[in-house]
Amino acid sequence: MGQIVSRASFARVGVLLLVAVLSSFAQTVAARADLSFPEDNHAPGWVKSERAFRFEKSNLYDYIDGGAELFLEFGFDRLLVQRYKRVDAKREDEIALEVYAMESSEAALGIYLTKCGKETPIRGIKARNTGDRYQFCIVKGDCFIQVNNFSGDETLLHVMVKLAQRTLATIPKGHPVKLLNRLPKKDLVAGSGLIIRGPYALQPIFTFGRGDVLQLGGRVFGVTGDYVGASGDIYTRIFIFYPESKAALAAFENLVNNLDPYLEIIRRWERGFSFKDYRDKFGIVELKGDVMRIEINLPEKPESE
């Protein structure tokens, strides 16, 4: 009898755990399902020009051919697109609203930082943003949002702001992203911090070798920032945070074995090496536990280990 009671208790615990997991999943789905686009006449005379379009991982290339790789690398979930138009006797204007739902707040911020350039915030938008009369880029929670004004007419800025405001109101705030806090603050150039998660985000910064030579795989995050050196020169620091030291060591060995032939190793030690690139700039790579630390664009040969 005692055994039967024990099994019943175990079953009840299992049911409770299942309910908790399903409840959490349902809340996540519900939060994303709450996302809605502004209705017709959110601004006088502006209506939806067509139905909303939805793109998944499998067909994202159909919408942003040539740029989908970066979104997929950071952790893309889905894209929703809605276009609006205003037609009068003299002209027809159109504005497109794009909401990229990413797998996390870190992924959304990573995409935003690669797209935003020097930030010029738009007044009236209560989320991190940058933009001009042609396009707004915005990040909130796990969503990256773009508002595109195809004509670039400055008189349509207020319509773009209204579209952004009403859409943002339906997007959960998400959690604070602390990745960039791991960049050392001393001598850091303001606004230079970036997040990487694979070769497509890394490529504009530096090329260490073909493919995913650092073995980020769209799973491992890293951060980069520009720093002011002692002589006033700007160099870049990269920190990659592997899930464990074993994975970090495997990535380090892969980098050494597949290093770009334009990078000449000057000195090698157990878990690090210094190198010179084709511009006669220098760099250094060091492994410390589960973190790979890299410096590039150094004007002078770095001191070894």
C-alpha cells in the first residue's frame, strides 16, 4: 500500500512539474502572440496596403536574400512584415514595418548593434533606437524592429513614430542584456561595443580564417570593443565566452590549425600566440579558462606571455 501511495505522490509531482513547464511555455507563446500591428487610420489616411507577411527560418532568404545569414547566426525565430499606404490625388506613399523576433534579448541587441552605426535616437520612441527619414532601427526585448519610409519624405516622420510607438506597446520589455558589461571600461571608445555569435558578425571586424574558425556556431556569444592605446592609436579587443574550458581549448586549437595564411605567427606558447597581419599590424590571442581573449590592430609587436 505504501508503495502505491509513493507512486501516486511521484505521479502528482510529475504532473505539477509538467503543468509548470507548460504554463511557462504558454506565457512565452502568449507574449509573442500579443504582438500586433497598428490598424488602419492609426494616422489619418494611412491603411494597410496588403496582408501581413510572416517568414520563418526556412524562407527568410525570400525576404532578405544576402542578409539572412546574420539573423540566423544570432538566433532568428520569425519575421512579421506589414506595409501601410496613403493615397491622395497627387501621390502615393508607403511605409513598411518589420518585426524580427529573435530567440533572446542578447540576440536582438546583437543584430541591432550591427545595423545601427552611430546612434541618432528619434524623439518619441521609448526604446533604444536610431534612425533618419528613411529608416528607424529599434530594439526592445527579443525583437529587432525596422520602420522603412521608401520615399524619405521628412513630413512622414510622425507617421513612422506612431507606427513604432503602437507596435512597441505590444512587445514585452525582456531582460537586461549584460554581455557588454564584460568589456573592460578603461580606454574603451564609447559606442564601439558589439556582440558576435558567428563568422558573419565577426567578418567586418577581422578575418582569422575560413568559415567558423572560432567555433561560435551561432551558440557562443562574444563581445568586441575599440580601445585607445598609449600612443593614441585605436585597437580592438575581442572576448569570447565558451560554455566550458574544454570547448574553449578545442576552439583555440582549431584557430591555430586553420589560421588565415595572411596572419604570421610570431611567437607561440601553450595557450596563446602573437601574430602580424598583412598590414604590418599586430595581434595576440590568449586562452584563459573558458574565455578566449584577442587583441587586433596593435601598432607595435605585443609582449609575449
